[in-house]
Amino acid sequence: MASTAISIKFPMGRIVQGSLYRLNDRNKKGELLTYKKGPKTGQQRYEVFFALAIPKKAGETHFAQTEWGAKLWSIGHAAHPVAAKSDDFAWKVVDGDSGKINKEGVAPSMKEGFPGHWVVSFKNGSIPRIGQWINGRWADLQTPDVVKVGYWVEVLASVEGNGQDTESPGIYINHNQVCFRYEGPEIVFGPDPDKVGFGEGDMPIGAVPVPPLAAVPGIPAPVPGIPAA
């Protein structure tokens, strides 16, 4: 059955993974992204990925019980009537409270910002149109990297089945527009640099002390000296 893309505006959620601005050229395994079918088969492609954590409402035990989730459920079953019944179907939605360990040895409930949320994965081949809703009108945001991981946004996306001739049946959720709503605690990935052990060791002979070049929390920035006459 041929699938038809449907536009869905998702409720406000918090970005918990990825980036609105980074064009990725490789997958999680480090393999180059290429087109798998069509006239561009074998050619390099790029994608922008981010995940949105949408707060659960009382009584929700499955994403299909939400208004937006019911639409995903309908699209998936219409595009893949048989495969959609499988546990392996790629719905692109994760239960943030799940304790199921993945191949990397991490469960959704162990990730920052996941618990208590439905986490939806968005992808597209280009950076989304990003803006704010000001005085009842849309205003584009031109400043790069202004919307960070941990901030709250709304997303308009195009959703459709991923085709009958695929080895991994599922749906595409392709982001189109992102409305920046609120700032939140920024999520930074990787080890905490304050706990790594930097700053240890004596100064080597002949080394020259370096004055602070970055802003240090709790310490006022130095005031520039008055130019000589």
C-alpha cells in the first residue's frame, strides 16, 4: 500500500538528544550515510537528527493513547498492515521510563530528560526552519546554535511509512519547522569535566602560566585597562 505523508504538529517538548544544526554524514556505527534506493543510490547523504521528550499525561501507558501518537499508529498500520504488529517495528518513539537495556548497555530510563516522557526521534536531510512565535506571528531565528539540547520547542513534522521494500519496516518522522519556546537546563554529553581530574601536576620547568581565557563561574570578568594617551 502506498503511503501518503501527513503533517503533524507535536506538543511542546524538550530536546534531549542530537542537534537542530548539525549535519551528520555518518551513522552510529561510523559508516558513511548513503542513499539506499532511487536515482541517487550509493551517493553520500546527510541528515539532521534530534529527539524530543514529550511529557506523559496521567494514565498514559502507550504513546498511541496520545493525540499525536494515535496518528503515528494509524499511519504505521496503514503503511505496513502486517509488520506494524511486530515488536521490531520502527515507530521512532521510546518510552522514557523503560528499563530495557539496548545494545550499548543503556536503558531509556538512565538517560537525562527521558523518564516521565515519550521520546520521539526526528530526522531530515536538512536543518529545519527555526523560529519563535511572537505577537501571534512567526519570526525566523537566524542566529546559529541558539536552540540547545535541553531547551523546549514545538515541532512540525511530516510522517509517512518508510516503504514496502525495506528490511526495517517503520515510519519516517521528518522535521520541517521548529518553534523555540523556552530555555531549560542545557544537556551536555560526555563525562563531567569538573570530575575528570584536570589541573593536576606541577608546572613544568620553562612553562609560562596562562591567564584565564574563559569565563569562570563566580569570578567577575577582568576589566580592560585604560588605553595610554
